[in-house]
Amino acid sequence: QVQLVESGGDLVQPGGSLRLSCAASGINFPWYTMAWYRQAPGKQRELVATITGSSGTNYADSVKGRFTISRDNAKKMVYLQMNSLKLEDTAVYYCEAESPVPYWGQGTQVTVSS
């Protein structure tokens, strides 16, 4: 059974930092490109960042230079380091394992507010 479990979401002030984690199980983790998506209220889910099995990365323009995606294949973990957070980063953040039928976590809430 495939499971992706996100953690690390919190309430943070603008300019602050958070680190999200995603623990994967039930998949051959190094084979999968992993991604972080986010969905703000009333908006469509959007891609934030991706990382290949060999740690090639790609970012949405809105987070370039502020967010860093990384992975630990031995621990089956993927991370999203978020710095210089803005109000518009407020969303539920989801971890995804890319495949013809993608796997999703349940999401973790990030709220940026003063």
C-alpha cells in the first residue's frame, strides 16, 4: 500500500521559514520523481517543485530562489525548505509521487500571516 505522509505545516509570519517533510512508503522510492504541489482556497492546485530520482530539480517561477526541494532516497523522504515566505504562499501543500496514476499525500497546511 502506497502512503505519502506530509508534515511540517504551520502558521508563520511573512519573511519566515518552514521545512515540509514527506515520508513515502510502499513504492520503490528512488525510481520516482517526487513533487510538491499547493492549493490555496478557491484556486487550482499548482505545481511548486519537482525532484527526480537523481535529484534534478525544477521550480515554479513564484518560488524560485526562496524554496528548495530535496530528497533522501535511503530514508524515502522528500523535503521542501521554504524561506522568505509571503502571504501568497498560504495553501495546503501536497506531496506527490509521479506515475501514470500519481500518488498523493493528505496535505499539510501552511499559513503565512502577520
